[in-house]
Amino acid sequence: MSRAKRLVTWQLRERFAAGLSAMYAGEVPAYGTLVEVSGQVNADYAARHPGAERLGSLARVTAERHGAIRVGSPAELAAVADLFSAFGMVPVGYYDLRSARSPIPVVSTAFRPIDANELARNPFRVFTSMLATRDRRYFDPDLRTRVETFIARRELFDPALLDRARFIAAEGACDAEEADAFVAAAVGAFALSREPINKSWYDELSRVSAVAADIAGVCSTHINHLTPRVLDIDELYQRMTKRGITMIDTIQGPPRTDGPAVLLRQTSFRALAEPCLFRGRDGTVNSGSLRVRFGEVEARGVALTPRGRERYDAAMARLVAEDDPARVWGEHFPATDAEMAAQRLAYYRGGDPAAPIVYEDFLPASAAGIFRSNLDRDTRAAGGIDDSGYDAGWLAGTIGHHIHDPYALYEALSQEAPK
Ligand code: OOG
Ligand code: NI
């Protein structure tokens, strides 16, 4: 008996990422430009720098994307976890953006592959935020009940799609002839809905926070950005500006230095207003516009140990008021991978400074900055105490999925021999 051809997890993940990318390019034209320019920057950089592939092959980096989505409840986050498990993407890390310098009422995790071979094949990751309705500094008991009721009534994913996802996750593969339909349904779940939006509900939530309206003011979720990776983000920034696309005025994260690139540098452009429909109290539908989707690009460096991360946080705190970033940086970090490895500031496979381990995660300060740079209005300043009980353990328990500790993953990888 011959078995049908099967597609394994990473092949499904590769198709999922590519499918989302095609959908997004069709809807956000500047994204197409970003991908094109990113590809050129990467090819040019790799041609000029012999060690360019130390932090990932050109093939990996060129296909590499991260997306971002936002959901309204633990049940919705659990559904996302089930869907992404079919693509070998599991929750890693806990980010509490309520404690960012400019707070956002969400707690987040990132779904991604964790095995080194899986990452090398396709590292697709999705930053996933959940609205913090239990935090009474944003949601009084009445509003909280109404938001939770609204969220509980909507259905982000077809239950049959989730059943299929759980089955594929358990099998670790899917029949090739079913794969297209499964991936297309998964991609489609993240398209921007064109359904009319209840205007008074959306406006009420907007007064609490633009993020609350974006998440709980509508009946679906959507990919709000899809981020390509570049090997030289300063060059990308200049080329995009020359193409007439206005980027935000900074590159977030560590400054450009001559030493080893660390963690993550990101920049973004604001989305154009997109047409939408609003339904008024009297039932009439009028056209309006919303800025909900934007563009972002990133460069990745070596993953820092907890000790390196402390140094990073100290350097960043100093940099806020500094006009010579390279000097401040040099006071906190050595100039070579050999010294980084010797001082145990960053992770290297087998401790070999020629084998840096790339940072696969996110930075809370940049994440909050990315949210913030794309909001029309500010979140109301939150006063009072936080008795919501949100933390990594709570989140894992309530969605019924283990949330991996990124440091434990890097530590384990650093024990492996260099490839
Ligand atoms: C997520 C923002 C976080 C990043 O790259 O830091 C993020 C969002 O806007 O929903 O994607
Ligand atoms: Ni992002």
C-alpha cells in the first residue's frame, strides 16, 4: 500500500509564512516595497561581507518574517496556540507591556519554533498580545464584563480548522493534498475583516485605549504587521527613505556599533489609513477609515545571557540622554565576539566565538514602542494598583500550554557543538 505524500511541520510553517506574506503584500503595498528592498540590501551585504551568514544563512534570513496579532481572552490565546502548534510554533517568553515606559494594556508571548534545525529551516514567529481586561486600571468592572461578553461571543477561528490543526500537530505532518486548503484557511483567519464596525462600541473602547478598540471593537483578529529581516538596517532605512516611504524617526534597540550586533534593532513605517465601514446606532452604514496595519523591519544579533541583558538595560538607560551612543556602548560591551564569549555576555555554540546564537525573541521596550508609534491616540494613564494577577505562570496555566523560557532555550543551544 502506498502512503500519500506528506508535508512535515516545517514545510507547513514555510507555506504559512509565505501565504501570509502574499496576502499582506496584496493589501499593504508598502510592504511589497519593503520586502523588495530588504532582499536587495541582504544580497548586497552578503556579497560584500564574507561572514554575513554567521547569524543565519541568506536563504533563512531572506524568508524570515515575524508577524503580530492581538487577541481578547485566554480562550482566544489558547485557540491561537492550538492553531500554531500545527506549524511547530510554541509560546516562548512572557512580555508585560503594561510595565513599559509608555504602558499598553496587553500581556504577550511569541509563538516560534525552538529547535535549532527547525529555526534554520524556517524561523517564522508571531508576537501575540492579549488584552489585559483583568487590569482594573484600564477596565472598570462594568466595561470589563461587557468586553469579556463581546469577546466570548465571537469566533476567531472555525472550530473545524482548530480540530484539523490539533490533529496535524499530533501527527507532525499533513497529507500533501490537504495542505493547501489547511494553510489557506489558516492564512485567511488573519485577513483584515471588511465587516461593518459598531461605531459607538469602537469609540467607547478607543477612549480607554486604541489597542482595546483594535482588539475588542471588531469580531476578528488580523496580522497587523509582517516584518522582514535585514542584515543592514541602517542601509535599509536610507533606501526606503529614498523610495519615498516615511519611516519613524528612530531605529529602536541597540545603537549601530562596530562590535558584535546584539539582540534586535527595529524600525517601522506608519500605515496609510485604510477604508472601513462603520455602523451607527440607527443601523446606517457609513464609510470611514482606520490605521491598523503598518510596516516594520528588523536586524538580529547575538542572544545575550541574563548578565549581558543587565548590561544592555544599563546601557540603554544611559543612552536616553546621550549624544554619543557608540561611546556609551563601548563602556558596557566589548568590541569582539571573543571577549563577549569570555565574559559570558552572549551565547555561542559550544562557547565558540565563531558560532554566535542568533536572538530569536523580542524586546518589551521596542514592542511597546512599535505599538505606540502606530496609535492615533494615547492610552489613558493608568492609576491605582494592579491586582490582575497576570504573570508568566498565570498565562501558561490559563491557556493550558507550557510557555518556554527563552534563556533556557539559548542555554541549551549553547551546550551544543558548533555546526
Ligand atoms: C506587536 C508589537 C510587537 C515587535 O516587533 O516588537 C512587535 C503589535 O503591535 O501587536 O511586533
Ligand atoms: Ni514586530
